[in-house]
Amino acid sequence: MKSLSFLILPFVFCSLIIFVFVLEHVFDYDFFRLGIYPRTFSGVLGIFFSPFIHGDLEHLISNLSALPVLMGLLTLIHRRNYFTVFSVLYFSTGILVWLFARESYHIGSSGMIYALASFLFFGGIVSGKKGAAAISMITIMLYGSMIWGVLPVVPNVSWESHALGAVAGFFSAFIFVKEQPEKVITDKDFDFKTPGFEKFSLSEDFSKIEYEFKE
């Protein structure tokens, strides 16, 4: 179970999105006014609630086709601080939309999708590790077409959320991801199982000694 712990946050978050959508439509509620309305006091609530609100089933399915995958990649790669990273992306995207977007209600989790994709892509580049770079390539191959979503070309789509989410992900990558220097193997990286060899030199021939590499 512990090995699957990285799935908890994506599962819980996406389940809440579905729950809110079902609640809204079964009981004929309309939560769009809990979205982000920029530069208004009431619109501040949207920073907390807007990612859970979707206008219709197509909107919901569109976002849930990408969100759990990107969240899973985040929690899998950044197991030590994924909740901190996610929280920063969540609130920074919402705040930026509240500050700079046009005056309209902005709802949906697409801003978080762009924030996550941007963070994973640029984080892989900043890290310099082969595994992280591979994630960058996977992200761009799967979601590279999202780049068009940051342009105001589709009516009634909050392109500002997309663009500002991408900006939040870009800067967060430089904050949370540090370049990883190439590991230099030294004597301390080896645990010798053969007794009587506590100290050694890599220049000597110990081919008959059994050892294991410590990650």
C-alpha cells in the first residue's frame, strides 16, 4: 500500500471534483459564482473553489483526462515535497488569475493542468537528471498541443487561467527543483561484506571482494 501512496492526492482531488459536479447537477445547484472573479472581494473565494467547478460534462471530462495523470507524475517524482509543490501551484495560479485575468467568472481545473504540465516540463530541464528529462519529453509529447490554449482563440475559454498557470509552473520549477550534480563514486559508496577490509583504495585490485552499491 505504501508503494501506491503517490496515488492518494490525485484520487482524492479528482474525486472531490466529480462529487461537486454530481452535487451541482443532481440538486440543480449552480456554483459558477464561486469561481474567480478578478479583483473583487467575493472573487477571492474562487482561488479556493474554482478548480472544483465545471460548467458541463464535456468540460469535466476534458480536464479529468489530463489532471490525474499530471498529478500522478508530480506525486511520483517529487514524493518528499509534492504536497507543498501542489499547494504553491494551486494558490499561485488562482492568485494570478484573480490579479490579471479579465472580468468574468473563471472556473475549472485547467489552470492547474497547465501549472502541473509547465512545472514537470521545466523541472525536468532544470534538474538535468536523465529520468527528469524523460518526464519533460513525456509531458511535451502527451500535452504539447496545450500550448495553443494560452492564446485567446476559443470563445468562453479562460485562456488567462492556462497562461497564468503555465507561468506559475515555470517559476515554481526554478524554486523547487535544483540542478543535480553528477554523482562522483568514492570509497564511501561501497559496503564491503568481506570482513577485515574496512579501508581500501579504488586503485587496488579487489575484484574478488563482494560488495554492493549504496544509492
